[in-house]
Amino acid sequence: MHPPLLVPSILAGDHAHLAASAAVVGRVGLPWIHLDIMDGHFVPNLTFGPGTVAALRKTSKLFFDVHLMLDEPQRYIEPFATAGASLISIHIEPAYDHAGTLVRIRQLGCQNGIVLNPGTPAEAIEPWLGRVDLVLVMTVQPGFGGQSFRRDMLPKIAQIADWRRARGLDFRLEVDGGIDLATAAECRAAGADTFVAGTSFFGTKTPARFAAAFAKI
Ligand code: DX5
Ligand code: ZN
């Protein structure tokens, strides 16, 4: 299992100064940042697109973990890869060519990830486990930061971690939504290794201390 990795979500950062929010992440020594892309259809909210990601890329060397919450993610893989995404994750729920899109992400030089909403059973992504770099289990219904952690997702995390162990795979197992030190520890015990944190990271006045505490969960 990978050591615990805290991945701040810029959704909770300062959207008038996104580069400054990304810089805080680098300053406390964290290698990854999570970028939430919403289309107003798959989720009832909008964020930003590849132009913003490309502008951020000019100011940051961080690993860009790009979470696409889109009805038609296959249309936007190339623009986000060109913009400087390091990893692109796509949801299993909409109907499109999942297999082809996961392959395309890697062909464009990015890592790939598959994401499940709280209402989607682990079995839905089981066939893809050998073909992804990351599985993201949503621990809230996606669309907004600041929601409460869904403890009922813990068995799903444990199930996916079991499959990973049984098959000798090493994809990252990421959780996203309502993550703080306490809920991350619960997810860690269930087998997660990669922890997206928006409100809890950008809400603290002492991000370096928060990151240090996270490394020990
Ligand atoms: C929710 C997004 C999350 C969000 C998490 O739709 O996918 O990445 O930033 O925010 P918190 O950590 O505040 O729950
Ligand atoms: Zn996200």
C-alpha cells in the first residue's frame, strides 16, 4: 500500500488567486493538487476549464490530479492533457467509451483514474482495476465542497482494497469529500492511501502542521 498522500483540493482555495492557493500546497511540501472540473450537467455546479489549468501549469510544477465531473469526459481528455494534467480521472456513471477513454488518457502521457459516486457499487468498476493508475471513491455526492463525510462508503473502500491485494495490483485508492484527519484515518484503515481535502486544508491557518499530522495517519 502507498504511504498516505494528502491532496489539497483547489475548489476550497481562493478562486481570484488560484496560483497563490496552489503555491501554498507546494510550500508545505505536498506534491499533488486536486483540480475539480464540473460541467453543470453531471453535477449541479460549474468550476473552470482547460484554459485555467494551462494558466496554473505555467506557475506550478505540482502533480495535477484532474477530476472530471462531466457527462462527456471523452471530449475533453486531449484539452486537459495539453493543458498540463498529470492524472485525469473520469466517472463510471455516464455512458461513453470508458475503456477507450482510459487508454487515451495514458496515450497522451497522463496517468488515468476511474471514479464512483456514492450510489455506484464497487462492482461497477471491478473490470477496470487492472487498467487504471487510481480508483477514486467519492465520499460525498460530487458537486460541492464542505459536505459531510459518508461513513457508509467505508465497506466499498475495503472491498476495492481487498481486490487490489488479491490481484497484486498497485493502483492508488483515493477518497474525496468530507476528508479531515479523523475521517482520513477511517479511510486509511479501510485501505485508502490518497486523500483529497478541500475545506479542511484551505480552512486551517497552519497548513504545514496539518500536512505533517496527515503524514502520520
Ligand atoms: C466535490 C469535489 C471535491 C471537493 C471536496 O465534488 O470532488 O474534490 O473539493 O471538498 P471537501 O474536502 O470540502 O469535502
Ligand atoms: Zn474532486
